[in-house]
Amino acid sequence: MRKSILTYDPQVNMGYLYLISKRVPHGHCRELDEDSELILDFDKNNKLIGVEFFPNNSHKIRELIRGNKQFDKKYKNENMYYVLQLSKGDAKVTLQLEEQDIHFIFGNEQLDDLLAIEIYATEDYDELFLTGDKTVR
């Protein structure tokens, strides 16, 4: 079982976000968008299980690890969702996964300034793992 949702490899300047705590067989991976520097990893049931960060955004992962950052729980219209805030800024572009209610919010049109990831499909993910909140069960 994983202890951290975030990893960073300084040798290749890449970051990784785990969305599930257990290792599962990979189904496939793909780019979020041809212009973004994010690779999405899916399991065999097409559930998003992780996100690879290329150099333009990987430094943000490194900083979040230093601060031991996890997802926060937020509410919109009484519906709970998880958000991982990577940096502050005005949202310019939001990309949503077609098959899941997960949003990637960017601060520019070039899609190399990821500001946040929001997960609205909360029933598909383990709150304790994402938020690190030991009181959740």
C-alpha cells in the first residue's frame, strides 16, 4: 500500500500523482491533450489511477511534497469534491475527462501551467488516501 500520493524524480525532473493506494495492473495511458504535458494512466476498467507530470509542472509536485500536501475536500452546491491545488492563478482552460468527472485546470492556453485537479467522482476514490485524513473511515 502506498504511503504518499505524490512522488518526484529529480534525475529526470518528473513527478507522479497516485490516485489510488494499491498497485493495480495498467490498462493504458494517454496524453490529457496533445498540447498538455500530462500523461494519464488508467486501469483495465478505464479508471484514472495516476498522472505523470513533465518538467513544466513537475517542480510543482516537488514543492507539494515538501509541504506534505494532499487533496482537500471542498463543497460546491452541497456536493463534495476533492481538489489538489498546485498553484494559484486565474483559470484559463479547464479540461474534463470524458469518461470520469475529473477536471484539470490550467492557467494558460498552452496547457503547461496546471493550477489544480478536481475530482467530482468522489465515490470512485478513497478519501483517506487522497486527503490523508486519518479520521475518515
